[in-house]
Amino acid sequence: MDGWFWSSAIVAFVGLIGLLLYLIISHFMPLYLKLGVAPKGSFGWPLVGETLSFLSPHASNTLGSFLQDHCNRYGKVFKSHLFCSPTVVSCDQELNNFILQNEEKLFQCSYPKPIHGILGTSSMLVVVGDTHKRLRSLALTLVSTTKSKPEYLNDIERIAIQIMDAWKDKKEVIFCEEARKARARISSTVKAIVEERRSKGENSAGNKKSDFLEILLSANSLSEDERVSFVLDSLLGGYETTSLLMALAVLFLGQSPAALQQLRSEHESIRNVKGKEEYLNWDDYKKMEFTQHVINEALRCGNIVKFVHRKALKDVRFKDYSIPCGWKVLPVFSAVHLDTSLHGSVLDFHPWRWENQSQSTCKIFTPFGGGPRFCPGSELAKVETAFFLHHLVLNFRWTTEGVDQPMAYPYVEFHRGMPLKVDRLG
Ligand code: HEM
């Protein structure tokens, strides 16, 4: 009797489990087939997830141990829990490109709340939809009217010359501090000009609007808050990143005598056909071909922006895996810049790799992002760096011995501000 009872109970139990499994599978299978599999990975600790290890500092020309370990364990796309949200991290060039190109369709810019506090709620990196389109179109107009103007080009060259003048009797300079000083000078000048023009009413209708500030002050589509944010975007987004780019180029050139020599020859030949005191112009900039390769390589090795923040607006299927709606998505640019299957000798500073590169390069090289959020200031950053390098290589030699390495915190910083031994030429 006992035996019969237990065997019936076991049969009933197994049957029940089977039925439950059948119901679960038949319910979830279509969803599973539709979405594919969520990437492998781990959510880490409750609440903080894996955020602390994700943010742990490392040399900016390396992946860092978190990404290295996770890519080895789970592949180039993995799930995690970062910045208080379930997240898909992508170190895959194709997925990164897909994310950037589908901004506002499948994905949307989504910076963490503390960053909103720093940038302000009207910052272009924070706003989305129509407000973003409005601010962005103004930014693009401003950049295209400013970038090749002699007034702007002369101004940035004058600043470079002033910095070099201040170095002429020094043996050592703390490079990052020098560049930030320059920043304070520029931002106080901008504020003074805004005030002055306001008080003179130069922005009133009917005036010919020719420069950055005139266009900005007369843009009636902007609220006061947006106008201030706009200037801050340019100052914060622009000067910090541009001075970092200069620092990275100076560091890597200091470690690559062949690249420095070729760069110096390029600038000597440009200067030889101009008067000693004559300002550089847009045509000169266009002739700086090797300089462009040096700048690209400094961006690839230095990784000023390691990753950007997005969220999925819908369930997204890409290749074999799915990204659930509402999850955070982080395309990691540095991982693509340091991907050995895309770039040869990834750890070497080798500007020549950019010779004869075609447009398709932009998919494997995204220091300025891509798609509808592509950095509007990229050309300004490059021309400022090129003019700075022009005066530096023609007037100074420097050594980077014992210089601190750039570290990704993930924001790139030189621990000791990059002390350089400088020596004026001739
Ligand atoms: C080396 C220098 C620079 C680097 C590496 C850099 C990098 C980037 C990247 C990666 C983005 C895309 C962010 C995203 O997709 O979420 C971006 C956006 C932006 N950058 Fe830059 N940037 C640089 C210089 C500048 C300069 C000089 C300015 C202004 C004068 C500027 C203003 C902006 C603004 C306003 C955005 C937001 C664009 C949008 O959301 O539509 N940046 N930058």
C-alpha cells in the first residue's frame, strides 16, 4: 500500500513539474525567439552592481582590467549592472555603430542624474528630441561660420604664441596647468565680451551677425538658460577636451622621435612660404596632413571619451542577442580603438597608420562619437591643436622622461599634470 502510494505521488509530482515546464516554455519561447538571448554577463552586487570595478582607473591607452576580464569571459558584448541600471556594455564595433546611428529611433542619450547637475538641464548632452535638434542646429551653424574665420584663427594662434612666450625662460612646465590657465583667460574674455556687447546693445536686430557671440546673443529661439548652457557647453566640453588632446599629442610625440621629426618638417615647410609674423589661415591648416595623422593617433591612443551613455527605447535585437527596453547601453569607444582585429600594433603610437585612410575609417574610429550626436566641436578642437603644435615644434624641444601616464578615471587626467622639461630651439 505504502509503495503504491509513494510511486503514484512521484508520478503525479513529475507530471505536475512537466506541465509547469510546458506552460513556462510555451509562454516564453515565442518571446525568447523574437528577442534572442540577452548577452551573457553578471549583475554583481545588489544596488551598486559592478559600477565600482567598471570605473576603476587605468592607463587610458589600455582597456583596463574590468573590460579585459569581462570581454575574455563573456565576449565583446555583455550585460552588467552599472550606474544603478541593468546595462549592456558594447566593445563591438558593429554594435557601437548601430547604437550611434539609431539615436532617437532605438536608443537615446541618457546621462546619469549627477551629470545633469553638473552640465545643467539645458546642456546639449542632456536634452533630447526637438530641444536637442534646435540647440544642435545652432551649434553647427556657429561652428561652420566660426571655424575658418581669420578672426577666430588669429585668436587661437595668438593664445598659442602667448603660451610659448611664457615658456621661453622656463626649464620645466606643468603642461596641463598651463593649458587650464589658458582656459581661465579665454572664459573670462568670453564673459567680458558678452557683457560689453550686451551693454552696448550690439546684438539688436539689424546688426550684421558675423561671429560666434553675435549669433548666439541674437538667437531668439533660445531661452536665457539655454544661452548660458550653450556657452558652458563650449567652455567645458571644448577647452578641457582640447587641452587634453594637446597634452596627449605632446606626450606621444615626445616618445616618438620619427613622428616629431616629420611633423617639424611639415610645419617648417608651411612657415617657410609665409612671413615669420604672418598668421596661419584655413588653407595652411588644410596643408597639415601629417599633423592630422598625429592628432588622430593621439585621439586613438589617448581615448579622451572612453564611452557614452545611452538607453534602449525599445526591445532591440542585434545579431544573436537582445537588448531589453529601458536598459542602459554603453558603447565603449576605447575598446574599438584598441581592438587588435581592427588596428595593427594597437599599443604603438604610429601616426602613419592614418595615411590613405578612407571614409569607412569613421566606423572603427569614433573619438568624437557618431550619428546625430557627433561632436559639433571636433573641427575646432583639431584646428586649435594643429596651430598649437605648429608653434610648439618650431620653437621648442621637450622631454617626457618620468612624465605621468594619462589615466582614465574614466575622464582622462594626468596625475601630476604632465611636467615637461622644455628647451627653446635656436
Ligand atoms: C578633443 C576634443 C573633443 C572630444 C574628444 C570630444 C568628444 C565628444 C564626444 C565623444 C561627443 C558625443 C557625446 C555623445 O554621443 O553622448 C561630443 C559631443 C559634444 N561635444 Fe565634443 N569633443 C571635443 C571637443 C569639443 C569642442 C571644442 C566643443 C565645443 C566648442 C565640443 C562640444 C560638444 C557638444 C556641444 C556636444 C554635444 C552634441 C550633441 O549632443 O548633439 N566638443 N564630444
